[in-house]
Amino acid sequence: MASFLLSLAISIFWVDWVLGQQSPNILLILTDDQDVELHGMYPMYETSKLLGQAGAQFHNAFTPTPICCPARASLLTGQYAHNHRTFNNSVSGGCNGPDWLHRSEPRALPVILQNHGYRTFFAGKYLNQFRGAKVPSGWNEFYGLHGNSRYYNYTLRENSQNVSYTSTYLTDLLRDRAVDFLRSATQGDVHRPFFAMVAPPAPHAPYTPAPRHRGVFSNTKALRTPSFNNPTEDKHWLVGSSAHLSNETIATIDRYFQGRWESLLAVDELVAALVAVLNETKSLENTYIIYTSDNGYHMGQFAQPFDKRQPYETDIHVPLLIRGPGIAAESHLHVAVSLIDLAPTVLDWAGITVPPYMDGRSIYGDLLQAGRTDGDISLHPPYRHSLLIEYWGEGNDDTYNPSCPWRSSDRLAECTPEAACHCQDSWNNTFACLRDFKYNDDRIYCQFSDNENFSEAYDLRQDPYQMVNIVYDLLPIVRALYRLRLQNLTKCSGQSCIV
């Protein structure tokens, strides 16, 4: 123990000395809909080696909202959705809407870093409703995708102009743009650090792999978890009403599962290329690299075909790998982490005071204190016990799909023939959940804003696949305390969100 503490002190001293000489560079790689529970990191061999084995792996990292635009807004602002007011993927729901443009974006992470001398770069999917009218605040170089994830036939806002592409695979283009930026940023003024964010489309629908990767996982099927094609009535009505999937729908799920894994192979190459450039330019040792996703994904669980937007581990549990100065290789951290913690962490690395409006907290101290000694993992005690997961259903008259046998007045959404017209969202698929790690628990408690005021709870230690809703097995006082804690979190702001 004494030798470990000595080496830790030396490590912290060394990091402080290096950062005192030159602020660190920061590279953030954000995928789209990449899960953990269904082995979504399996295709990421180079990423796991270069970032996970060479740095820290987080085993309890979660999205604050299981859908793209609010999750990305949370990452950029360090706030829960009830504070940044981006509730779903529509403009009316706040995605790249007036509130975002005039209140949240002007004080988001890239603006703060740019104001403190960082050179900033963005390439990839920004927000779902971004349409390229101008470069968003805070970016020196910007290559932002118009709209939602695509792989071909897309338009990018490339700094002062919009440029359209037809046959260039987007992940590869983003790799090349990022490589060029890293080379120029590391060959210029050594006293000006950079913040680069690269957001490839994979493995989001339409799950299109690069031509060189097609068929690599042709013999792979979607993971048959115990919940796969297993409808259950103890879930909220939208999931509880699911019927068994047909063989045709299961075959579609398998094909999409293969495409998701194959599309990630180009992302794995992207990560390897960026690490190689940083190493070549002797910048790797002074660069923090974050790898994560905006949300997870389900494929057949509880007979739901393929989507996110649900409060289950498939949809909310995300990968998080971090390497950088002072972070011990092969560190494993079990602290509860949300995407809202990344902006405060980046500011902490940069030596910038975290604004009081941010709801997240820096995990820098946990990273420094995680390391190996005598083959064991030394874990810093969790700094929080609870995370908030919140979602607002999108169903309305405009989401009606005439190809499916529902009425527009039902206000259902994400209904497609490919999913056997199983609607994967609705106007009252609105919930708030407490992801609870208090007293060494591993639970989730959820309340739904529907006509039934439905609740769900799961003990993840005993029931990792969330097969049995135990909400009414809990003591009344336990349910009351969960309701109170959840109510406080849904109204929290700033430091009151750290509980």
C-alpha cells in the first residue's frame, strides 16, 4: 500500500507539472446508438486495446436520456434535459430549436474551451435537426452533418459552406478530416491546445458498413438474451403489449445486428488512425481521449424489434473508455457516471472552473486514483449514489404511419412495417428513472407519466436482464423514498444533482 501511495503521489505530481507547462489536448469520439449490453464493443478490437487497455474502462456509464439529440445536448452542456430543454429529436421538442440556439449552445463546452484559448474542431453528427445554416458557436473548424445519421448521400456544413457527397463513406471522410486537423494542430503553436470532437454515424440505422467490411459478421445473429422475443405483461403498456416476433422480423433483427457490428469496424479504424497520428506527432502523452456513445440500443428484448427510448439497460448503458496523462493502464472503474459528467471533466483537465449551471461533476479525481497494485484494482469510492434517466415520448399526429394499422389520433411513433408495425414510441412513453447505487445497491426505479401512473423497479444484481418487475415487492417506505429521491432529481440543478 505504501508503495502504491508513493507511486500515486508521483503520478499526480507529474501530471500537475506537465499540465502546468502545457494545457492538455482533448479528443472526444462519440458513436451513435452503440450499446454495451448486447456486446456492442465486440467489433472494437483496436479501440479496446488503444483506449481501454491503455487507460480506464467504466463499467457503470449511462446516458441521461436514451435518445440522440437530448443526450448530445447533455454531453455538450453538462446538464440534464430538464435544464437544457432539449426533450426529443424534434425542433418542437427542443432539438436545435430556439432555446438551444439562444441559451444553451452559446455557453456549451466548445464555447468555454474556445474562450480559454483552445482550438476547437468538430466532424460528424451534431444534433438531429441541425441543417447547416451556419457553424454553431464555439467551433474553429466544423464539418457537421445535416440531419440524422447517414453513411452515403449526405451534406456537411464545412466551415463557410455546405458540401454534398454521394459515394464517399461518411466515417472514412470524418477520419480523414480529423487526421488532417490533428496534424495541423500538433505542428503549430505548441502553447495552443486543441479540443476535437468526432461523431461518426455508426452503428445507427441504416446500419451500413463500409464496402470492405460487408459480410464480416454474416454468420452472426442478434444476442439471444433471456428477454429476447419474450413479451412480458409486467412492463409499462407500450412494452407490455408486445407480441411474439415473427420469424421474418427476427431475421430482420439478425441482419440489422450484423450491419451494426460491421459499421463499427470503420469506427475502430478511425480510432486507430487518430491515435497513430497523435503518437507520430509526439502529442499522445499530453492528450486525453474519450470514447463513448449517446445512448444504447435494444434488438428483440421483450419482443421489441429494434430501437432505444426505453429505460432498460440495453438502451441506457453506454461504453466509456478514457486514456490520458496520469490515467493508469487497465484501470477498471465502477463509479456511477453519466454523460453530463464529461463536460465538467474536460474543463477540469483544462484547468477551467466548472460553471455552476452544470449538473454533472468531474470524474478526474476518480481517474487519477484508479490504478493497479499487486494485481488488484484500487477503486475510488463513488462520489454519487444516484443517476437520473429521463425521457419524453414523441408520439403525435405527425408521427402517424399510414403503412401500419393505427390511427393518427393514437399518437404513436416509430411504427414501421420492418418492425411488424410494433410502435416503439408514443406520446405517453414518458418516464423518469432513478439509477440507484446507494448502499452497494444496483437498482433502477422508474415512474411513467401515463394514464396508469405505472412504476417499474429491478434489482440488477439479482435480475440483470430485468425480467421481473419488483416494484410492488418493495416495502412501502422504500417506494416512498424512491419517489422522493426521483422527484428531487427531476427538479435538480447544478450541485443539487450530485446525490
